[in-house]
Amino acid sequence: MTRQLLLRHDSFDQAAHDAGAEDRAAAGLTQLQLWRDDTGGHWALFSVNDATRAKAWLDKAASLGHAPSEHHFLETL
């Protein structure tokens, strides 16, 4: 099974997202897709190589006040 992480951002800064690529990679995340929905929200899909590090990355983002609006860990069947 493959684990993935789906994030939604109500507000999105492309430059800040791009600048965070190294931190996401260190957290075991690889970006697969980035979408914008019709309400202006942004969704990002990542493959997860290390769930523990990915969860720690989410916790750190929340503590710094820039966590995604929502997130979901998914597994392929």
C-alpha cells in the first residue's frame, strides 16, 4: 500500500510553498499534484515516505501558525 497526504489551504502563497520544498522533503514528503478549486482554495497531494516525520512536519506547521486548513492521510488499496 502507498500512503499519501492530501492538504487543503484556504489561503495560499506560492512563493512560501516553493520555499518550503526542502523542509517537506526532509519530512519524507514528495509533491505529486497541486490544484486550485473554484472557491480559491488550494489542494496539494504528497506521497509519504515516513509517516512519523510527516506528522511531525504538520505539528510544527501548526505550532508556527501556518498549518493547512485540513489534512488527510490516505492509503491506496
